Amino acid sequence: MYPTQYKRPSSLEEAVALLADMPEARPVAGGQSLIAAMKLRFAVPSAVIDLGHLPGLSSIEVGTDEVVIGAMVRHAAVASSPELAATVPALCALAAGIGDRQVRNMGTMGGSVANNDPAADYPAAVLAMNGVVNTNLRSIAADDFFLGIYETALEPGELITSIVYKVPRRAAYIKFKNPASRFALVGLFLADYGSSVRMAVTGAGAGVFRLVDMESALGANFVPEALDGIPVPPDRLSSDIHASAEYRAHLITVMAKRAVQVAIVGQTGPAGEWAPISSGNEQP
Ligand SMILES: Cc1cc2nc3c(=O)[nH]c(=O)nc-3n(C[C@H](O)[C@H](O)[C@H](O)COP(=O)(O)OP(=O)(O)OC[C@H]3O[C@@H](n4cnc5c(N)ncnc54)[C@H](O)[C@@H]3O)c2cc1C
């Protein structure tokens, strides 16, 4: 065992001050990644600063052009929001396809984005929907936020307060789940803004990335066939016991075409249900 303190601030200012006073402390949101990392000794914070009781971080504001989601909003709340379902159903589908019920009831959007697991689902949505990550200090464009495996533009002690998404005309999130972990073997978020298209991939490499050639092709002609012949080089993709880089590259093309179809007809149900692999013991 090692000693770890638990701190329960009641305001954002208090949380920020605690983190400034204790450089080895870490904020904890739902604990779905941090506690596991502590159990494995990948993280050994001197204190955990609980963000769960801070006011103002748990709202979902749905506007015509933008959606603003507080850092402490749980995945289950995103999945079940009727306002979001009417505006960006692909985001609800993404949230509904994360992990299992416990993870969705405890895990938060801010925690997921701050953690930047290379197979996490939300980073694909943030990047594809031209998102902005608001912190206690500044606003960071998605294109500048995700830097690499578990690496972001956040400074030590900086806290995410909310994420802003630009509302697309239509969108889709397609996830090919690892049947054991339910993380994305490949996850692909497609957002069509009429004059432009953005598409981001998670799970396939060392962090989320955009497919700019496919975005241009779909911007000119929003049909699956527009993606024919656009190469997805496997060189920078991950190879592991679950899938080779070549297989992930193949999946990206197949899933990008599927995403176009889903965006055209409208997304319903949790992302990942279409995946043709099954462990046979999937939990709801
Ligand atoms: C069994 C299991 C299955 C899962 N499956 C999936 C999946 O399919 N897809 C997926 O995307 N994710 C999955 N997850 C991860 C899940 O989505 C968690 O929500 C996510 O890891 C973040 O957890 P959390 O919100 O509890 O944050 P925590 O674990 O509390 O924190 C994670 C990290 O973010 C930091 N942090 C938290 N909040 C903030 C903030 N506001 N500002 C700055 N830093 C902050 C913490 O210090 C820590 O470093 C799974 C997790 C488990 C345990």
C-alpha cells in the first residue's frame, strides 16, 4: 500500500487551488480509468481531488449551432438525453456503446477526453465535430488538443470544464468493438457540415486522427462510392494480438462507407451493435 489522500472540494476554484498546492495530486472524475491505473501502480498520486461535487460541470446545453456538455456529464446521461438525440443522435449512440452500464453510469466526458486513451470513443467525436475543450484557463481547439497516447494539451493542474461541439447537418459513429474490453478496435465518427465534412478515427493508431482525403471526397459527393480507391496506409496503424495494421486499415475503409450510409438514413441504437464479431457473452 501507499498513502493517498482524498480531497472533496466544493468549488472549481478550490479544486484548482488544491491541485496547485499538491503537484503530485490528480483530479478524479468517475474513477473508471484513474482508479484502475492506481491499482496497477501506473498512477501513484499523493491525493485524489474529487470533481464529483463541483457545481456547474454537469449540464447539457443543446443549441442550434453548438452543443455544450459539462466535464462531469456521465456517459449514461449523454446516451439518454432526448435533446441530444434530436440534435446529434450519433453522440448518443457513441455514449450508449461505451463499456457496460457501470462504466456508463460513472464515467464522464471530461475524464474520457482528459485521459485520451488511444481507443476511447469521445476523442473521435470531439475531433470530428470540430470541438473545443474549455478549461479553467482557456479554450483549446480539438485539432490542437489530442497530442498522442494518453497525451493532451492540458497543463498540470488544468481542469476541463466543458466540451463544445459544432452541430453537424448529419453524423454517424461506427464502432468495431474489441469483444473482450468493448473499447474500439476501430471507431469512426463522421460529421457532415454541408460545405465540409470531418471524419476522425480512434482505436486504430497512437491516438485519434482525421482522414482528410476521405473528408475532401465526401465534401464533393456524400455517397459511399466517393471513398472508392482512397488508400489507407497501414504504416502508422497499430498491430497487436487483436488485429494487424492491415486489418485495421481495411476496417477503416469499410466503416467509413458504412458511416456515410448511417449518416444518410439517421443513426439509432448504440454504436457497435452492427459489429459482425461477438464474444457470445455481451452484456447489455
Ligand atoms: C471495463 C471498462 C470498459 C470501458 N470501455 C470503454 C469504451 O468502450 N469506450 C471508451 O471510450 N471508454 C471506455 N472505458 C473508459 C470510460 O469511458 C471512462 O469514462 C474514461 O476512462 C474516463 O473515466 P472517468 O470519467 O471515470 O475519469 P477518471 O478515471 O476519474 O479520470 C481519468 C483521467 O482524467 C483526469 N481527469 C478527469 N476529469 C478531469 C477533468 N475534468 N479535467 C482534467 N483532467 C481530468 C484524471 O486525473 C485521470 O488522469 C471503459 C472503462 C472500463 C473500466
